[in-house]
Amino acid sequence: MDFIYVLDILGTFAFAVSGALVASEQKLDLFGVIIIAFVTAVGGGKLRDVLINAHPINWIGDLNYLYTIFIAVVLTFLFKSKILPLSKTMFLFDTVGISVFTLLGLQKGLTFDLHPMIALIMGMISAVFGGVLRDVLTNKIPLIFEKEIYASACLAGGISYFILDQFALFRDYNFIISASIIITIRLVAVKYHLELPKIKEDLFTKNK
């Protein structure tokens, strides 16, 4: 089995668990948990495929995605009491998910002969929009709109992928290194409370 495909399935599982945990915290029923897990896991990839006119859409053409989501929901229900007390669990699943989906989306964009910058945007869409849909449906402010470094970590990992690709690095190694960069940036940013600057004042107000 292709290494990248395995990572794709693992990323789908990670995002599905993340969605199931959020839905569980919101006291949704089983159907609601499945829906939230589903949109979290494949929402970003679906939007990417629609934008680049890729058919069939990832989860429609491969039922393994649906099986993975179902397994994630079942395991979340069975081990909810063990998972929820771990405050960093959902963050870890989310971080792994965005690292994998950023690079998978980027690679898919390149296979469709998109400009590298557009391919990078497709990677970011793949990574973050599942989480956006999850948060909107559960009445939360999407994480990318809050103070944490999130989408910018995906951007850094995507740029790293392009840089390493110029050295003809083996694709799987490039994938692992670039994904590790995304994960590291997220971990460091959260640990040390790093955030991007906000627009609070301009040239006309800062001295008042």
C-alpha cells in the first residue's frame, strides 16, 4: 500500500476523531456525531476537489474514507471516558490532521498542473476547512479566526515542501519532514502562546 495513501487514511481518522470529540462535548446524538466527524474529516478535501474539478470526489471514489470515519466514531464512543480527560488529545489529532491534509492537498493540486501558489492554497483549504465546518456546525468560532497559529503553520509546511522538492528529495521523506515542520510550529506556538499580530491601530492612531 502506498505510504502517502496510508497517511491520508490516518489523517482522515485523526480529523474524524477530532470532530467526534467536539460533537460529543456538544452533547449531540450518534447521528450528529457521525455528521460532524464526516464533515471534519472530508469537508476540506471535498471543497478542494470541487474547486479543481477533480472527480470522483475523494470519499465518493474510495469507500475506505467512510469506513475510517465510522471506525473513528465507534472508537470515540467506546473510549470517550479515556480520551476526553486528556486535554491535549483533540489538539494532537487536529494537528496531525492538518499536517497530512496540507501536503496531500498540495500534491493533488500539482497533479492537476496548478500554479504552485494555487496548489499551496488548495493544500491549506484541504487542511483547515474541515475544521471550519466542524466549528461552525457546533456553534464555535473557527480556530483559524482565533489567535492561535494554525493556517500559517500549514503555509510554512507547504513552502518547506516546495523548497525540499528543489533538491529532488524522495517524495515520502519530503512529506514526513514537511509534515513534521507543521506539527512542530503548532506545538511550539501553543506551548509558548505565540500568535500573529493583530490590526489594532494604524499610522494615524498609534500615536494618539
